[in-house]
Amino acid sequence: MKFHNLLGRCIVPSIVLLPASAQSAHDLLDAVLNPSPESLHYSSYSSAIYFNATLFNQTPVAPTNYDRLEASAKEILPRNAYDYAAGGAGLEKTVASNRQAFDQVTYSTSPTSLHHINCPLKWNILPRVMRPVLPARNLSRVIFNRTLPAPIVMAPVGVQTLFHPDGERATSKVFGEEGLPFTLSTASSTGFADAATSNGEGNPRWYQLYWPSDDDLTRSYLRTALAEGYEVLVLTVDTWDLGWRTRDLDRGYFPFAGGVGVQIGLEDPVAHEQLGFNALAPNATAEQLQMASLYHVIVTSRGISPVWENLWKLREVWGDKPIVLKGVQSVEDAELAVKWGLDGVIVSNHGGRQIDGAVGSLTTLPAIVEAVKGKLTVGFDGGIRTGADIFKALALGADFVQLGRPILWGLAHEGERGARHVLKSLLAEFELTVGLSGCQSLTEVTKDLIVKTEG
Ligand SMILES: Cc1cc2nc3c(=O)[nH]c(=O)nc-3n(C[C@H](O)[C@H](O)[C@H](O)COP(=O)(O)O)c2cc1C
Ligand SMILES: *[C@@H]1O[C@H](CO)[C@@H](O)[C@H](O)[C@H]1NC(C)=O
Ligand SMILES: *[C@@H]1O[C@H](CO)[C@@H](O)[C@H](O)[C@H]1NC(C)=O
Ligand SMILES: *[C@@H]1O[C@H](CO)[C@@H](O)[C@H](O)[C@H]1NC(C)=O
Ligand SMILES: *[C@@H]1O[C@H](CO)[C@@H](O)[C@H](O)[C@H]1NC(C)=O
């Protein structure tokens, strides 16, 4: 008996992937292209791509590889817009550190990448095999009292019409289609109501606050957000003044002065009272539009840091709904967030756009998780480019992760279509990585599957 040495036997459920009734190759492909709802899963996006090419000679709207995606967006976008998104503070060392914290050794032809080899931290996935894994993995997780199909959130990103005229309308729609949270920035180029409409009734919507220096204005922004169904408040605490952004400085490029990324201010009734006019009225002058635009920027990036002691002012309006601090990098600040009654923190350095020479965001994640796990919901962003990156951040203990630049580069490719493609690609690659690492659900995606290797 060959089976004598087996430790045990169990019946692993099997499911029918393809209809036995298929009469032709086309029938088989059709089952893959139009899967029944119960067999629909993120990783079937790769089959959709292969079979679209096979049947319709049609390839994806944008590259699936991040470097090629960014390069392609760079060709499409005006130089100002591309640099605004790609750039960071100073020498952009923090932008680079965010990537290096995931994996230093890149296959680059550039001799300057050699210094990566000596970096001390490198996270690698150590997969397991021969486990009962089915095509549809359970990636769902409860975040702030909502069962999400996957713990993946659109990071707050302002001025999205720089990347396509549909801007936030397109990205909020695409995240809504997947039932994943969309975060509207205070610097958005679309107002609360329009983004809510395109996001879709009942979908999870978050609002990111750049905390105005004026309390009446703050209350007004928050009340409108609540009225439009935004249910989590993300308070960004690392950008109360703009970092030293060299690409933009060299051109004097400041999109807000041109009326982009100020829609929330332009639409606000309290701002209208304070200014004495509505810059969106049909008879408003260009001068008024510029004044109202600048007023919004100046009042929201005030050059004075917010402080813990004033958080009650937000609670007073936001009530018991979740409030999350975005831009936390130190264990001490995460512990203070517990003490001050916050619901969560997002480990982030603003994509390296604020401080040059700062630590890579992923490097700071494990210690913060260890200090506050269970007391706070811990989000993460900074440098996520692939499904494997999502896996690593979750394995290191993040409750959820946020997508930033990849979605913008997708948006540059025909708006909604490209943004959807990039989101679906990341979800597919993530689900594949979970499965190929031997996991059937997120509860199995733990530190045990990650090894820290020296450069
Ligand atoms: C073009 C651009 C605009 C951004 N605007 C905002 C914003 O309005 N509010 C905010 O909290 N973070 C903003 N961020 C930071 C993102 O929320 C997120 O922290 C960052 O993009 C993560 O880095 P990654 O995109 O490189 O992964 C912005 C980032 C970019 C690239
Ligand atoms: C496949 O082709 C259909 C029809 O043209 C299109 O709607 C769909 O988006 C394509 N899917 C992919 C993954 O490219
Ligand atoms: C998926 O995982 C979540 C969270 O662990 C759990 O609550 C849910 O019951 C699981 N769903 C299925 C279909 O197993
Ligand atoms: C969580 O959601 C449930 C159902 O959607 C609701 O009844 C409950 O009040 C919510 N709890 C909190 C703390 O928001
Ligand atoms: C525009 O019209 C409104 C109301 O009709 C009026 O109060 C305001 O003064 C007008 N603004 C300008 C710039 O003419």
C-alpha cells in the first residue's frame, strides 16, 4: 500500500469550471469570458485578457506591468501633469525608499541601481504548496463595520482631472463597481455630490480632510460629506503645508491657482458667505474664480500643524463614525492615536511628496502593527505597484491597503476604461498571489509567508 505513510486524508471540494455541455471551442471560451456569478473571481481577469486576444484580437487598454504602465501614461499626459503625480519632495529619496522597502533588487539596466544591493531590508514571499486552494479565494474583510470584498481602498488623490477630464467621476465609479471604498480628497476636482453620484448608491465612500483653519468652513465640509453618504473621515496630518516639490517648483506649476482641485471650496455655501460671492454662478468673473480657488487652498494648507487637542471639533460633527489619521510613521504617534480616541491610522508618507530622505513607508508598518493591532484599524500606502505588494503589506499586518499612483496612470488611458483595467489587474494579481502562496483566505496571509532577507 503506497498510501501508508500519508498523514491523513480529507475530501477537498471540487467545482465544475467548464460546462460539460460545451459543443465547441467557442462555447468553452464563452464560459470563461462570461462566467456565471458564482464562479466569477478576480483572477479570471487574466483569462478574459487571453481570450479577448484569442477571439477578438484585442489587447488590454494599458500595460499590466507597472513600469510600462507609467511609461505609457507619461507619453499620454502633458508633462506638468505627469510630473505632478510622479514627483516627490526634494531629491525624491522617499519616493525611492517606499519602493525599496518592498524589494531593493530590481532588474534595472541603470548602474545607479547597484546601491540597492546593500539595503538592509527586503521582504520576500515564501510560498506554500499542496494545500486545498480553489479558484475563488476569500479576500473579504470587515473594515469599519463594512464587509468589503477585498481590503483595498482608493487613496485620496486630488486634482484627478489633470489625468483625464473625467477625473474623480471615473475612479469613484470604478471603485464603486467593485464595492471597494473610494476616498474623495479635499483637493479633488469634483464636488461631494457629483463624486457620490458616479460612485453609486450604497457604495462605501470615505472623505479625506485637509483641515481648514476656519472652524465654520470645516463644519460645512464635514456636514456636506455626511449628507452625501461619506462614512469614514480620513484626516491627513502630514500635509498641512506643501512639501518642497522640485519638479513643480522648477516650473512654478500650481494647478490649484488655475482652478483645478478646488471644487469642494468653490461649491461650499459657507465659503460663498465668507467671500461674499459664488464663483460658480453664471455671472461670476474670472477674478472671482481665482480668488475663491486660492481661498480654498490657503485655508486648507495653512502652514500650521493640526494638533491632538482639537480633534474634538471633528468628533462634534462626525459623531461616532470612524475617524482615521493618515500620514502616521512612528509607533509613538500610533499609540497617541489610540489615546486620543481615533478609530484608525493609515501608515503613509504621502507617497514621498512631503519629506525627502524619510523612511520607506513599509519599513515602519510592522512595529506600528505590533503596537496598536486590535486597538486601531491599520491602513497602509506608499509604493504599492503589484498584487504581490498588496500581499506583502497585508501579511505584515495591515488591515487594508490603498492604491495611489497606479490608478492615476490607468486613468490617463481613456479615463474610466484604463482605471478599471488597472484596478482589475491588481485585484487579479493579488488573488493569484494569495492562491499560489497556498492560501484560500486572508486569514492565512500572515507573516509566516514572508521572509526578511538581507540585500
Ligand atoms: C498626484 C497625487 C495627489 C495626491 N493627493 C492627495 C490628497 O489630496 N490627499 C491626501 O491625503 N493624499 C494625497 N496623495 C497621497 C496619496 O493618498 C497616497 O498617500 C500616495 O499616493 C501613496 O503613494 P503611491 O501612490 O506611490 O503608492 C496624493 C498623491 C499623488 C500621487
Ligand atoms: C474584452 O472585450 C470586450 C468586448 O470588446 C470588452 O468589453 C472587454 O473590456 C474586454 N476585456 C478585457 C479584459 O480586455
Ligand atoms: C470570508 O472570510 C471572512 C473574513 O474572514 C468571513 O467572515 C466569511 O465568512 C468568509 N466567507 C466565506 C464564503 O467563507
Ligand atoms: C454596523 O453596521 C450595522 C449594520 O449595517 C449597524 O446596524 C450598526 O449600527 C453598525 N455599527 C456601528 C458601530 O456603526
Ligand atoms: C451675480 O448675480 C447675483 C444675483 O443675481 C448678484 O448678487 C451678484 O452681485 C452678481 N455678481 C456679479 C459679479 O455681477
